Amino acid sequence: MTAESAEVIADAEAGDELRAENEKASPQGAVLMVQGTASDVGKSVIVTALCRIFTRDGHSTAPFKSQNMALNSYVTPDGKEIGRAQGIQADACGIPATTDMNPILLKPTGEMHSQVVVHGKPYRDLSAAGYREDFLPHAKPLVMEALGRLRRQFDIVVMEGAGSPAEINLKHRDIVNMNLAGWADAPVILVGDIDRGGVFAFLVGTLELLEPEERARVKGFVINKFRGDLSLLQPGLEWLEQRTGIPVLGVLPFMPDLDVEAEDSVVLDSYPTRPIPGKDLDIAVIRHPRLSNFTDFDILAAEPDVSLRYVQKLSQLGEPDVVILPGSKDTIGDLEYLREQGLDEGIAEMMATRPHTRLVGICGGYQMLGAELHDPAAVESSVPRHAEGLGWLPVATTFIPGKTTVRVTGTAFMNDEDFAGRPTGDISISGYEIHSGRTVTCGVHEKETVPVFRIREEDGTGRNEGCATPDGRVFGTYLHGLFQNDLWRRTWLNSVRKDKRLSPLTSEISAESRKVAAFDRLADHVSRHLDMERIYELIRN
């Protein structure tokens, strides 16, 4: 264990003894746990809905997921990194997110390795076996202390499981499903996804693979993503209740246009790979294997003139107006993938033959746009690596141990025509940074560039951020959440429209208003179809 790793664990476990004694005497909030028969059955969305419902009903509420595996992450107000789902659930509760809501985050770096983030700070890169053997045996106190702090602060804590509780090979080291439910003495709602088929087999099969004491914790079923006539499902619901003795708490109809940020990139399968007919602007996001924070671009799909799509192959690229290289947990590996697919050459040809096409890099994508990438300490892989970048911007990135995680505010250097290097004063931006790379201007380059943003530091000073060609056709930035800035987003889109000789549009889309409305629409939907009275009984008992 490195000194830095030890410090992370020590920080996570440290606390004032007197405060701890006082906390032990504090009342404990109620807990409710949502588990699922498999990944992507809707656990995160249902937890988000319950968080919103309980909050609207006047109960102070917080989310909790002890261990999350996701490349979509969220920066807390104090600059720590947690799973994005728990950050969004905290937003639904109307409270600031903390690392107690997701004390352990796993960020896959390869097929068998993940970066382990403990209370918002990088701990170590571990193999799957190393994580199970070396880390999990010591994780219970860390998890339970985080949950205990939440229970002392809030009336209700809604806990989310991961994957399935019936993974036989993982149960003995479980810290996120039934073992956790037992430690917290939490009632469990088991969710099944009828849209993927076999929901009754999933539900009954899951119960059969649980131990008797685990089965006893399951207090209700929820069937999610139902399409069709509910009366045709009713005989199956009656059979399920008779077969198991467990009530069905509700059937949730499939809800299109959910507009709540997804955690798992499997949702990208539902996005088109071809342009949507009738849209003025075609924006293609490169879907590389270890894409991270893909929710950066959700708001673009809401714009009336934008067709947002995700592409994996050169044959899908077409002739977009904008190509976006998103964030990555393995930047050099994903850069190699880009080249293997021929996407680098396809992008270069487009930029040469289509004068209005834009190229944008966010975080890892920004690093790819540079001249060189260096990973001498094997920060993003198991061995030191070096790679030539795509060469669109005169910058070089070196990956270093540790990670920058910070929320930022500032001003755009962009006016309504280009990146002229002059702050407009009326286009403010905010976002967050999550990266291990340090990017600097490198060498002498024939291309002149300008910064993209001026970031305000806490001490009142400022720093330039990002890099762009003077005409704005190519730019890179470390800022996640950039497109959530309404005025900046519409101004930038209108500059793309201008290059296509299209008139500007005035958009009334507010990212924040859409988010709040989506929470309320989801809460309304779920409360209509779940037996909330019985769910409150579970909490009270």
C-alpha cells in the first residue's frame, strides 16, 4: 500500500472521538433498500423517484449506495468524486451531495482492473481479484460509518443495491446487496424489468437463490418498464404473490423521454447512430470503449435543431456538423481504438473537405486532440505508455498520480462569432473537472491558439482553461457539464448554424428547469403506480 493510499483510508476512517460518541446517541433515520434482479432494471431511477417523493412529502431524505461501479461520476461541492447516480439522487432530494452517499466508487480502467475511489479520493488501481481479496474484507466499517452518518442527519435513507443479490460467487464478500441490508436491518424492494422478458423467472429465481434470512428481507416486488394492457398481466401478478407470499407493490409503465441522467452507458444503445431527419445540426459523439461522463451531452438532444448520435465505427460517422470526443477512463487505449476504427482519418478528411465542421474534445477527448500523451507512472493502465495525439491542438498531456476534482466557474472567451480571445462578460460558465492528466502547451507550432475559458480561483485570481483554434473550429476543455450552461450552449450552436448559413435560433431551454421538471414528472409517475402507503409502512416498521 502506498503512502497516498494509506492516507486516503486513514482520512476516510478518521474522526473525532467525542463527536463519534455523541453521534452514537443520536436517533437513527429509517432505511429502505431497492435491489434488482439484474443490472439496468431501473434501480437508480426508482431510487431517484422515491427520494423525490419522500422529499416532497416533507421528509429529509438522502440516497446511499455503498459501492458503485461507473464511469459516470459527479463532483461534490467540496471537490470529491462519487457516482453520478448518487449525485443526481441528492439533487432530487434538494441537498448537497457528499461522499457518504457513495463511499466506494469503482472506475473500470480495463477488462479486469478498476480505479478504487474511497470517499471521493483515488485509493489504488486493483484487479478484480485484488479488490475482492485485499479490499472488501476491510470495507464494512467504512461503509457502515458512512451510512450511520446519513441516518443521523436524515429522516429516510434510500439505499440502492448493485447488479443482482443472487450472484453466488460474490455473496460471501457482498457489501452492497443483502449483507448490507442485513447490517442496516433494511426492508428490501426487489425490482424486475419486464421489458427484457422473463420477469417472473427473474423474480422467483432471485428469491430461490437467496438464503432464508435474505428472502425474509424482501418485502415487495416492483415490475418496471411495462408496455401494454395491465389486465393481461394481472394473472401473473396474482400467481407471483401466491407463489412467494410477497406483495407486488406496483407495476411501472414504460416512461419514454425520462430526461433523468442515466448511470450505465448501456442506455446509449437507444441513441441513433444516423442523423435524425429534419434536424438542422448533426452532432456525432464518438462512443469509445471506456467513455466516461456521457451525460455531458444529454441536453444537446433537447435542443430543437440538434440531432445527437453516438458512433463507434467509421461507417457510422457520415458528415456531421460537429464531432465530439468525450471523456475517457483510458485515454491512450481509447485513442488506439479511434485509430483502429479509422475514425481519426475520417475526422481529418471531414475537417479538410467540410469547412464548417467543428471538432470538440472534452477531458480525455481534449487530451486526444493534443500532440502527445505520456503515462510514465502507469496512472491509467498497468504499464507505462506513450502515444502521439491527433495533433489538432499544440498541447501535451502527462498523467500523474492523484486527481483533480473541482467545481469551477468562469467566463467564456467566445463571442457570438468566434473564439476571439476576449471575455464577453455576459457569458458566464460553470462546470466541474475530473482528470489525472496535466495538459500544457508544447513546443513551437504553426497554429495559433487561444484559451477557451477564464476560470475564477477561490483567491480572486484567474487562470486560462482549454485550448482553441482562433476560428473556434477545434477546441478542447477539461470542463464537464459545459453544455448545461444555457447561454453558452445556444451561442455556440448558433455559431455552428452561422457557418452553415442558417439563421440563429433563440432557445428557451433551461437545463436546470428541465432537471427539476424531470424529477417531478418521474415522482408523479412512480407515485401513481406504486402503493406508497405500503411503502411507508415498510419504512415505519
